Amino acid sequence: MESKEKIVLQKIDEMQKEITSFLQQIVEIPSEIPPGKYRLISKFVAEKMKEFGIENKIKRNNVIGELGKDGGKTLIFNAHMDTVEVFDGWTKDPYSNEIIKGKIYGRGACDDKSSVVAEVFAAKALLDAGVELNGKLIVTAVVNEEIAGFGGAEYIANDGIVKGDACIVGDGPPDYPMGYIGGTLQLSFTTKGIRRHTMAYPDLDPPNRNEYSGINAVHRMFPIIDFLRDLQVELEQHETQYPLAPGMPSKVGSVTITKIDGGVSHTTVPDNCNLHCIISVIPEMDLKAIKTKVLKFANDYKEKNPEIELSVQAPVFVEPLIADPNTEFAKSVKKAYKTLYNEEREFKLFIASTDAHHFKRNGIDTIVIGTLRGDNNYHAQDEFVYIEDVINATKIYALAALDYLK
């Protein structure tokens, strides 16, 4: 291990209490989407960066810090401050930041405020160690990742607010770098029928119905559900060849119906039904072809059933990401893992959407490194993160930046 690496790691070890405290503090600040109120957390993170000597600005609630100099390569650290809603079922206060047996509890503790903390303190460790970067390090804490990055990473990357050669997206599992990311398609289906009394013979064929009979929008959603179940069977026929991240067992894609609702009462034929689902695919699959297949099915279904209304929306389309493990940046990341764990750790697969594709599609070499373990209950009740994972992520970020910008 080189002397600079030892100094940086020592600085992070000395800051463990400070790192933990900062994570507790930002967990206390609600940043759920919806409603998407980020002003307080954005200001708090910006002030912390400034306190550490990281000059920054806030653009549409996205905090963008910068250190180093022009003339060399530019590395981006990116993590998101927004969280999903708290929902119900918690046994702890979701904003209490309680610590139990090395775990910090709270909404966003794992997904993804831990990575925000890790990137900020990785930058601080480099500054405190007196590292002179041969290039620029940009530290971004963004919003709206949970709604596909619109106005967040999508905005700063696509609009050229942030430009760079490489990017570490703080998200996903720990222990290994995530170089292979699956694709995600989010869909919403709406069927509309005719509201009538349930005794008005809905969905019966003539002569057992007349012009006063209802049309059941919920029943008309059944063929769509059957189509999605058949699509699930199809996805299961294709296994990924990329190595899986520990604790992430699936080698195949999936169709998950996340919400369905419709109707107004027990005695009234429902005239509307809404179904929401997420299709996740392995990197080898053509997500655009799957989207085309879904839309063709919807069009065919409407043609065969002209008496109902069917609409389909696809608000989120996240193409898979496949990183090149042989780039200079990839080698810096792998070197960071070897330095920390004293062994080679190759790229793994994470089948979930992140902000990574916004940077990748803009020509930025992107790798995902986070703190999410299967037992962390992210997007569920009693979410928590292991403090040790936060510290290790901080070290990986710092070591990768140290080598890439040496």
C-alpha cells in the first residue's frame, strides 16, 4: 500500500464518528418523493461541503461540489438525497436515526443517504490528507432518482451542468463494484368501462345484456395481467452470463405488478382500473423490443375490444449498462478494492435501475458502488444501513479517486 493511500484510509478511520453523525443528521431530514420537498436537505448538504472546503452550488435542488484543478481528467461522485415514501408498518421512528448494533435506522439510511455521506467524506479525506489532484473531482448530491432521475441526474448530465470522464454512482450493493446493470421499464395501464349497478348484467353477452348494462373495467384488465404473466415466463428463459452480486440471486428478468386499483363500491360496476408494473431485464436483453411488444399487445387488445378504453404509459425507460472492465477508470476502481480488501474483486451484476445510465449515455465511464444489502429493508419498513458498509464505501470512493486523478 502506498503512503498516500495509508494516510487517506487513516483519515477516514479517524472520522468514523463524524461520518456516522452526519448520516444521522441527514436521515432526520425528510426528502420523500412525493412530495419532493428538498430545500432543507439540499441546503444542509451544501453547507457541509462548504464547511469541508468543497466549493459548491445548488441547481434545482441538486448540490454540485467541486475540488481539484482544470487540465486533467474529471471524476464525478454521484448519489441521491431523495427517498421513497415512508409508508406504514415501521416499528421505529423513520426519522429517529436510531443506532442499534452497528446499524443506523431510518428512511433513506441505506438508499441512498449513506452514499451521499460516503462521497462527501471521501472528498474530505482527500483534502485532509493534502492530496493534490491532477484533475477535478465533482461531488453531486442529486434529487428525484426514485422517479428515474428527472430533474436530478438526468438534468445535470443531459444539460451539461456536470461533465466528466468517469463517474462513481453511489448506489447498489457493497463488497464488489457493479459494472453490469439491468434495464428497467415502468408501465401504467388504464382501462375504462361503464359504471352501472352490479345487477345490470356487466360482461354478459347478448341477449343477457342491453344498453343499460355496465362494462367492468377491472375484468377488462385480466387479459393484460395474463399477458404480463406470460412475459414473466418468457423472461425466465434467458439467464444472464454476468456474475451476480452477493445477496442478489436472480439470473433472470422479472415483471412485478406494483399496484392495482379500480371501482367505487361493492355494489357498482367499476368503470375504471389502473395497473402499474415494473419490468426489469438482464443486460443481455433488448428492452426496446420488449417495450414494442407491450405496446403492440395493447393496440391489438383495443382493436379486438372497441367497447372499452385502454391507455398505456411508459414513463420510465432505463436501458441496461455494461461497463468495460479494462478502462483506466475500471482499473482504478478494482485497485481500490484490492487495496481495501487485499484481494481482487471483479465487476458484478445488479438488476435494478440507478442514475448510472444518465452519465453512461453521455459518454461518461460509469460504475456503481453502494451500501445496499438484501436485509437492509430499503423501500420497506425499518430501513437501515450497516455503519461498516458506509465507512468502506467512503474508503473505496477515496481510493479510486486518488488513483484515477493521481
